[in-house]
Amino acid sequence: MHETFFWIIITILVLDFLFENYLDFLNTKRMGSKLPEELKGIYDEEKYAKQQSYQLANHRFGMVSGTFSFLVVLAMFVFFGFAYVDSLAWEFTSSGILAALLFFGIIVFASDIVNIPFSVYDTFVMEEKFGFNKTTPKTFVLDQLKDWVVGGIIGGGLLAFIIFIYQKTQGMFWIYAWIVVSVFSIFMTMFYSNIIVPLFNKQAPLEAGELRNAIQEFAQKVEFKLDNIFVINGSKRSTKANAYFTGLGAKKRIVLYDTLIEEADTEEIVAVLAHEIGHYKKKHVTQGLIISLLQTGIILFIFSLLIDNPHLSKALGVDKPNFHIGLVAFGILYSPVSFVLGIFMNMLSRKNEYEADAFAAQNFKPEALASALKKLSQKNLSNLTPHPLYVFFNYSHPPLLERLKHLKTFEK
């Protein structure tokens, strides 16, 4: 039976790799040097050539790094690498909690070390070549160290607590674990920008002036209480521009990248924020959180049924079942379900994006939002002609041309 599980895992890994590369291939087939008619007014010939070069370079780099990662993961299963790391962990401790922390600590650390050359190339060669990179070697190293520390404290702490619950409650652990993960998820939704973001970026309240007045005026118009408007120094790492909405209740805040403020005018920025406020007013934030919590509960329930299955652990070369080996095997076996759910989540997300666009268009100016989206796409060298199949499986946002077409319906 364990051999069946082993081959199912290998099949899932291979099919996922082949399918993702097929979708990437479809995207590259749509690339060309001639500016498509529908992109005139968004890209000029020179910008479009640069955008196509950027997308093609990303594709080639992704092929190399993705293939390398796939081969490493495949080797870990075929040559029972996870069993070897498991045995190393148990040599240092007899505690299930400490063994799991050592197991995942070794794997995450080794994975990061192996992938650092790819990250360095991506940041200091790829992004530098196309004028995006602002990250210094010092910032790059500090970011990696902070990632390890934050991941170790938060991820390790949460994992240890969940295993502790499992040891104490066994068959009922999924319910208590679900409660813990749900509380943690809500807490992070509310305080992520206050606790985690400052470790990597500086945030400062938007200064008084024309932009802040325009934002507050719009917020009052749509009856959206907004006291927290922050600017983040995104230019510390990249020239790419963005904005996002975070938090719940009194902790909700809007964060503007300093690069966005530099690129867009006041009306365009207000339009972008109107879109973000639209997500909140349409209850998309709450909807997403509820769906995420429900999915977590389902995952934990199914995992609780399989965690002690000896065939799962033997498929990875481990005779005695344990929590962390069961989690690795389950993660791969569950991925087809996750893939299907991801399709529906992307469909829902694209629908929500249209609704947020509509809110901004109806309550502010559709032309301003359209102009802002064009600038963001130009600035970030976004792919404006992705293959429809790639969009269906991977895009959480509609392609720009579809959004512009939708916004046109609101213009007077």
C-alpha cells in the first residue's frame, strides 16, 4: 500500500511541474516584438519591447529555477531525503515537538541556502537589468536573516503549539488546532502591518496636504471611517509601485508605496484607494477571511484522519508514523484538492476585483482609475496579453485590458 502512496506522490509532483510549464509555454507563444493594436495608448513601441524582454527573461529564469527546485524535491522523495532528515532530528531529541522543529528547521534552512544563488541573480541581475532593483547587498542579507528569525519564532511557535495539542488530544486535535489557527489568522490580519512590516520597512503617516485631504474627503463621502493612512518606503527595494488595504475594524489601514505617490497624481491615487475601499465596503476582506478559515478547518480534519497512517510514513521511507512526516506526505496528497479550490478562489477574486473597480468608478472617477492602472502596468512592465488559460488557472486579478473594458462602461 505504501508503494501506491509513493507513486501517487511522484505522479502529483510530475504532473504539477509539467502543467505549470505548459501554461508558461502558452504565455510565451503570445509574445512578439510588434505592439498589438489593443495596447496602443498604454505602451509605446519602445516600452512594449522592454516589457516583452522582461517577461521573456522572467520566463527563462523561472524555467531554470523551477526545474532545479522540482528536481531537488523529487530527489528528496525518490532517495528518501525526508527519512534521512527525520532520522537526524530524532538523534538529537526524543521529543516529538523538538524533532518536528529540527526537521522543518533543517529543511527550510537548507532550501533557503540552496536557493540563495537564484534569489541573488533575480534581484541583482534580472531586476537590476530592467531598472527595478533598489535592494543593497546589506538589505538583502538582513532580509534573509530577519526571515529566518521571524519564521522561526512565529512559524516554529505555532507548529510547536499545534503538535502539543495533538499530543494531548489526539483524534480531536483538529478542532483545537483550528481554533488556534483561526485566532492567529485573525490576529495577523489585524496587526500584521503593525508588527511584521516595520521589521522590514519604514511606515509613516501620510503627511497633511492635498493628497491626504482628497483621500479623507472621499472616505467621508462613502462613509468609510479611515484614520490610518500610511506611506511605506517600497523604494528601498524596488521601483515597482503598489498600494494595499489591511486590518479589520479600528485597526484597518491603507498603505501607499512611496513609488506610487511619485508616479501617480492625486486623482489617480484616490481612485486606487477607492478600489481598495471598495473591497472593504463589499465585504471582500471578511469573505476571504471566512473562506480561508473554513478551508483550514477542512484541511485539519482530513489531516487528522491520515496523520497516523503507517502507509503514508512508509511512502517517505519512515517506519514509525510521526506528525511532521505525515504533514509532508499529506501536503503533497492534498495539493490536487488545493489546486481545484485555488481555481475557484481565483474566479471569486477576479469577480471581487471587478466589483471593487465598479465601486471606485461609481463613487469616484472611472477615468482616474483606468489611468492609474495603466501607469502601474507600465511601471511594473506587467504582461498585458496573458494566455486565457494561464489567466484562468493563475490570475487573482483580471488582465488589465479586461479591467479597462469594464471601466469604460461607467464613463459618461
